[in-house]
Amino acid sequence: MHRPVSRSRKLVAPAVPLTYRAVEFFAGIGLVRLALERQRWRVIFANDIEPQKLRMYEANFGRDDFNLGDIHNLPAADIPEAELFTASFPCNDLSIAGSMDGLDGKESSAFWGLIRILTEMGDRRPPLVLLENVVGFLMSDDGKDFEKALVALNALGYAVDAITINASHWVPQSRPRLFVVAKHERLSGGHGGGWQPGPRSNALTAFITTHPHIRWDLRPLPSLPERQISLEKVIEDLPDDAEEWWNRERAKYFMDQLSERHLVDAKAMIAAKQVSYATAFRRVRNGRSMAELRTDGIAGCLRTPRGGSGRQILFKAGMGRSQVRLFTGRECARLQGVPDSYAIDVPLNQALFGFGDAVCVPAIEWISEHYLRPEITAMIGMATTKRKGRKR
């Protein structure tokens, strides 16, 4: 397995000690920024193409550093130097639920816009790049898309690492995601020797071991934490007469959509002596719209409400009664680990669109704490030592 070769590279120290600069591509509603700033990074530039998401971003972070537009049209000369670039590029063509057109698809080909920018930046490239996408990226075109992406980063002087993390380690939402950390070889000292799978799925570990031509730099990582927050903790306590609750006719229609197995679970919840919660999505099964109940105390993966399919349903039951409604924007925020201080001043569908396309905040914080900050601190230390050595 290839290991990076260390070479010296000038790195401009950030203005604030121990506070590193980040540039955020595909910024969405700013949840990567939220996580990084809680970890003492300083986001100095952000870009996204969606004006709907900009409204939420601007309400929480302003728009002085925000560039609205297509990454393919973004001049590399406009991008400031930073220690980290992040890119949560579109998953539409990589997801099993999407078109599976791969990295050359209409949406996910935006990845090549990032590669173009890195290429044109030359010596101004950041020492670290963090990519985030669905785990389907690993399987897209039998792994060829993932391989192409990593080889493209190798060609720009980056050694690569990859990890798989589910948001359920922090919040009651099942949201497995694939992360790639690219480290510029001119600064990285590498993590030679043996490595442990750590937060890497069996499929990812198999990919790593069967692709030795890729220049890997695999960092040992600790175990992921155990979740401390239950689904009940993210639910807003809405009164029984709140307009969000569905009327009797609509709630009955939901119950009629349940399969026999899921209806048994729903009736058991209704008959229980305490109130509990379940979540549901509507799916088409055998040509019929069905509601599938999830009763394990974890919400399904938040999705964008394109065509209504991503609108996750909350089922509340106990003591002989039940109620049904959609998740609120605030509940979706909490399922992404977002504090209640985050402003949500947009219609529900717009909020669902923003949070469904976003990242889990504490997952990014964990990556920063255990990966990005130790890595960049070591890089800067190595560069400083080499500069001092050359002066002697």
C-alpha cells in the first residue's frame, strides 16, 4: 500500500493562533460551517448554487463570505487560501434512491468542478480536503466512480483516507455517510505501518485493500461514541389541537396505508400504558403507496422532499389514542444535531429541503476533533521545524 512522501511546503499561519481557515463548497444551509466553527475553524468563503438554501444560511451566518452560483463557473482565482476545503457535493447520481448516473451525472458531476478549482489553484491548494457523500458513492459503477475520484485527488498531490460514519452515534437518525480526507503529500508525514479498520465499513475496508494503486494515508482513529439522545428528546411538545397534527380523515388514511405487520406494531403502541413515538416514510410497494413504520426509536434518514417522498412522518401513540403529523423544521434540525439557536424562518418544505441535504453537525465535529485538527496541527508543526532546520 502506497504511503505519501513528505516534502516541504510553505503554509501561511492563520491570523488567530490555533484557529484554522476553511472554505466550504456546496455549503447548503451552513451545517458544516456550524460544526467547524464550534471546533475553532474560521470559514472564510462559502459557495452553493441553491438560492433557497442561501436564505437559511444568511439568516444564521450572513452572506459576506457567500458566493451564490455554479461551482463550474467559479474562478479559482476568487478562492482564498485556507487550511481546509470541504465539499458535500450532490449525491443525486450516486444514491441508491437516485438515478445512479455516477460522477458524470447531471448533479454529482459537480465534483469535477472542485477538481478543476484545485487544479487551477496550483501551489495555493489547501493541505486538507474533506469530502462528504452517501455510502452509495462507494458502490457507484461497481466502485469505479469512487476510484476515479480518489485517483483524481492523487494526481493533484493528495494522499487519501476514507471513513464511514452513521449520524446515529450522536442523534436518533439513521444517516450513514462516506467521508474522504485528502492530505497534501508535501506536508503530510503519513501514518505508516499497520492500521485498524476503525470507523470504516467492511465494504470500505475491502475497497482499500483491493486498490493498492491508490495512494492511501490511513489515520488510526478511536471508536465512535454511543448515542445519548433518544427520539423523544428531539420531539417538540405540541398541544393536541396544534394545526400540525393531521385531522381524523388524514390520520385514518395513514393507518390504512400500513401493512399488516406495521399495523400490528401501531396498535400495540396505541394500547400501551405510556406514550411512545415511531417514524414513517411512504414508499411505493407493488404499485401501491404504503406507509412503513419504524419503531426502534431512530428516525429514518432525512431526505429532500422532492415530490413529497422525503416528508418523514411522526406517529405518536399510547393510552388508547394516536396522532400523526410531519416532522417540524425544528425537529429535523435537532435530528441533525443543530442547536435551537439556529434560526429557521422559512416555510416547512424549504426547511426540509435544507436539512435533508445537510450533514450531521456532531459527526463533523468528531471528524474535526479526531482527524482534521490533529492532522493540520502536525502539518504546521512539521513545516515550522523544516523551515527552522533550513535556516541553521
